[in-house]
Amino acid sequence: MRHFLQCGRFGYTLDSDVLVMGILNVTPDSFSDGGRFQALEFAISRAEEMVADGADMIDIGGESTRPGSPAVPLEEELRRVMPALYALRGLGKPLSIDTWKPEVMREAVIAGADMINDINGFRAPGAIEAVGESDCGLCVMHMQNTPQTMQQQPEYADVVGEVIAFLRERIDALTDAGIARKRICVDPGFGFGKTVEHNFALLRATGRIEQELGLPVLAGLSRKSMIGAVTGRPVEQRLAGSLAGALAAVAHGAKIVRVHDVPETVDALKVWQAANIH
């Protein structure tokens, strides 16, 4: 299925091409690279490195959403995220802000963010209003419960059907507010209130999610516990598993992959795509 995705200053026709979104955590407590890129100069050099390695967009996060993580106060999240956003505007690639707080969304939109990536699916009061008048892209993610509680006892009668229904409802809420569909992509939320079995059921259903919703799917599996559960590897040894997960997601229809390991993912996708040219 062919899609056009509007991301602020940038527009993408997503057909055979796949976008690689590089993760830039400006937090002291990220599950994967906690604290290493918190200082602004390190965040800038890391973002520049990812772009040089082939990243198509950069996703800046100022609040860890690993299972059990506490919420970050608004002012602290702004203090972490906004300097990086301003500093990286000249990179020549879309800048995404990973936040669920409407106040952060509003400030990010004013500062020129190209995408808002919301783990909460734009459900917070004021979230839709914060992004409605802009032209930034919107990533709508599914999450059961909150980061503090989401992995305690995830339960679904039909995980794929329920995730699709949730995403459809959120898409309708956005479009009812006048937001163009070309600005929206969806994320099934791997690891956000799902067991290993739920995660892999959703991964296999990526194509169904894309077909039923008619929008591009973003897949974020990089280094997550679903990779560790299958491989038995700790976070720092999940590169091979993460690459396999990204390729599986793309094979099933994902158009964007959100990753920590940009050059390895870019190389893997190049080989995979060369082998699949018809």
C-alpha cells in the first residue's frame, strides 16, 4: 500500500522505501542508553552521527517510558527536550518529539518540530488542540494502562483487533478535529502493555493493521524485552535480534522503523531491499 506522510517541513511517499527513525534519548534513565546523550553537546553529536549513518528522522525523547518508569515533571521535560530541538533544526531531517504532554507538544510545535510521537495516542486533554493547527506529522501509539503499570498484567481477548479498534478511534478523533490523514501514522506499541505473545501477534499482523487503517505503520522493537525473551540476551546484546525484528516488521508492511542502531539497520534494509526487488 502506498502512503504519503506529511512531517512538517518534509513530505514522504512511502511505497517500497522505509524510513529509519533514530532514537535520541535526552534522559538520565532510558532503559537502553540512559544518560549518555543527556548533555546537549553529546546529543547534538549523536544526532549528527545518526544522520551521517543514514537516519531519515530523529526522535527526541525527554522522558523514559520503560516499564515502571516514573513520570517526569513538565518543566524538567521541557528543559531536556527544547534545547536539543532548537540545536538540531538545521540537520536537514525531520525532528520528532516523543511526548504525551500537551504543553510539551505546544512548545515543540512552536519551535518547529516536524512530528509529535505520542505513546498516549493524543488522549490527554488538550493534546489534539496542541497539534491541530500545525502541519507536523503525528504518530498515534497504542498503550494499555501507563508506563508505571502497563507490564503488570496485560490482558486482551483479541490483541490485534483491540489495538486496531483503539487506533481507529484515535484516528477518527484526530480527523474529526480537522487533522488531515496524510499527517498520521500509527504504532501498535510493542512492549507497551503487552506480553511477548501479544507483541509477536502484533508484529505478524503489521500488514493487517496497515490495510485496515489505511495508514503507514511505525514499528519500534529495538532492544525491547520481546527481543530479549526470544534470544535470552541482555539489552546491550540485542543488536542482531533487533535487526531481525526490524526486517520482520518491514517484511510484514511497516514503513518506519524506530531504532537505536542506525547504521546496522540501514545496511540490513539495503540488503533486504536489494534481495526483494521485483
